[in-house]
Amino acid sequence: MLRDARLVAGKDLRLEWRSRVTIGQVAPFALLVLVLFAFAFDPDSGSLQRAAAGLFWVAVLFSSVLAVQRSMAMEAADGNRDALRLSLLDPGGIFLGKAAAVAVQLVVLEVVLLIGIAVLYGTRLTGAGLLLATCAPATAGIAAAGTLYGVLAAGLRVRETLLPLLLLPVLAPVLIGATQAFDAALQGDLGEGWPWVGLLTVFALLYIASGVAAFGPLLEES
Amino acid sequence: MEPVVHFRSAVALLGRFPALAGVDLDVGRGEVVLLQGPNGAGKTTLLRACAGLVAVVGGEARVLGEDLRLDRRTVRRRVGLLGHATALYDELTVADNVHFWARAAGASRADADGALTRLGLDGRLRDVAVHRLSAGQRRRTSIAAMLARRPELWLLDEPHAGLDAAGRDLVDGLVGEASAAGATVLVASHELERAQALAGRIVTVAGGAVVEDRVVADAS
């Protein structure tokens, strides 16, 4: 399964490197979301700094929908899904590989967005250890749930519009946990953040286990 | 010897529509069989059912000794399907695509390189992104990806489509070599003259069923 995951992740990342969709389109979209939030909030009242953690993760979630749609569109095009079904690849390995590739792209986005909230909102990035510890399980959870719901929506004719409706509610616990942990890190209140990291880890493991178990049947049905 | 393909009163549904409505077909090892019939007759569904991509819900369906009603995954590993779609990633190069699908099928890098050479894709085209290829070059790449799998059962849906004269001759040569090596080949084609020259049998499909099955000597 891990060999198959490496093969699929390598292929997806090579495709991303050649097409530059994350760097050229998704990252600018994520930054645009941050800029629009900056227009909507009054920068002088300090509300942007207080809401920075939540705005960061909302931007990550919106961007993740684009990354997942792109990831699944690769397989929907030109009979590739049939070819995957005809391959020897373990469906769990395909899931892990696609989720890993999405996660790598989200990490790049998160770096860009962290720089964005520092520059645009004037947020001081304190508590680096907690910030990193939050990003790891939150990113894994978003990528796993996104890949699972991506293949679920892939078989439906209205997949482009349905995916956000399916995915964003499922990711609400990740948004809450990651925002709380990030907020604790940015406020310098590290003790408040670690329990949320634990909760995020539980959600990530749950989404990964569900994906490994369900991806095969969903690939068959899509 | 057990036939490679054995369908008896096989039924397959596409939604509620019976795309296969009681197919009877036996194909032996090393045979090349042409499937002919009008559009919508069920040729593509029959090929996809043989590949284990369409569920057979009634009758008997055994391919390469596997009962498709019990297990469709095992047979998929042993067949090669060349469909209407080319199943290639546009941004990857020709070599990247063939290497990926070869490795995904458990074949080696050497198998993939051999297939690239056989299809004439080992020169300048090897490192060209697929979205820059002509339709015929895409088709060759797709055939190379299938060839690298070393399938025991070849399922070819309009294999000559989009190819120039040299490409068509190449496909015919590959089919001949596969058959001589013991592989079984099912070809669905509207190019009857060319396909008939390849096939030992012609099976006519209409309304989701086999309506005629004759050896080529009788075909004319």
C-alpha cells in the first residue's frame, strides 16, 4: 500500500509541478481571500489581529476545495479512473498517495498564508512549535477528508458545486480545533493550544482510516 | 481447455438499460475475434464487461478462469483495455505516462521502455508532454501503456482510430505478435476490411446480444 501511495503521490506532484496550478492559481486565490478579509475588517481596531487565526484557516479550507477538485479532475479526465481500476494499485494506496499530494500543496499554501497574515494583518507569528504542531494534523485531516469526499463527488454530474457543500461541514471540527490552537499560539498561551492539537490528531486519524477503508468502493461506484 | 472468455446468457445493465441482454460467447486462447455491429449494439460494454469494469448481473461470465460475478478485481490485472479514451495525464510526458501505468500494473521500467521502443516513441517524442501530441501520437502512447502491462487478454475498442497508415500497420503487427505468443484478442471495430484481415472469427453484436458468430473463411 505504501509503495502504491508513493507512486501515486509522485505522479500527482509531478503533474502539479508541470502545471503550476497551486502556485499559479490556488495560492493567489488564497491570498486574495486574506486581502478581501482585510477590506471587510477595520485594520485599525485590532479586529484583524484577533481574527487572524480563524481567517487563516478559512482561507486554507476554501483553497483546499480547489486543490481537491484539481486532484480528482486529473483522474476524471480521459478514462484515467478506469485505468486506475484496471491497475494493480491498492485503493488504499491510491487514497493515501492522492491525500499526501494534496497535503504537500496545502503546506505550501499555509506557508504563503502565514506570510500573508504577518504582512497584511500585522500578526506576530509567536509559538512556532505549536503553530507547526497544529498545521501537521489539520493539514492531514483536510487532505484526507477532501480526497475521500472528492472521489465521492467525482461520480456525480454536479461534482464541482456539490464538493464544497459536502466537504466544508465535515471539516468544521478541523476549522474549530485549528483556529483555537493557532489562536493560543499567537496569543502566547501555549497550554491552551495543545489539547486542540490532540483533538485534531484524532480527527486526522479518523479521516485517514475512513479514506483507506472507503476509497476502493467509492472508486468502483464513481 | 477452458476458454479465455466464456459468457452464457450474460446480462449487464447500464443504469436500468440492459446493455448486454443474454450474450453467449466463447473465445479460446490465442484467438483474434472481431466484434462488429452498429453503434449502441453493446460491443464496448462487452469489452468492458470482459475487463471487469461493468458488472455482469445475470447468466455466466468467466474470463481467464475467473468468475466475474464473484470477483472482478483479479481479472483486471491480466487484461489490457484500449478504449475510446486514451487514459493519459496531459501534463506528463509520454515516458512518464507509460512508466506510471506500467508500474501501476506491476510491470518493470524495462517493460515500459520496451513498449515505448516498439511503438516508435523512444526518440524525441519520449519527453514531450502528452497535451502537445497529435491524436495519433496520443493513441500510440496509450497502446504503449497497455503493451507494457503484458496482458493475457487484449480488449481493443476501435484500435485504429486516429492512427495514420503506419500506425495502423503497427497495431496489426502487434495483434499478430500477441496472438502468436498465446494472448487472446477481442477487437471492436467499424473498419471491417482491416479488422477482418486480422481476425479468425467475426462476431456480430446487436441489441446487446451475439446474433452471428462465424469463422473468417465463411465471412465472405
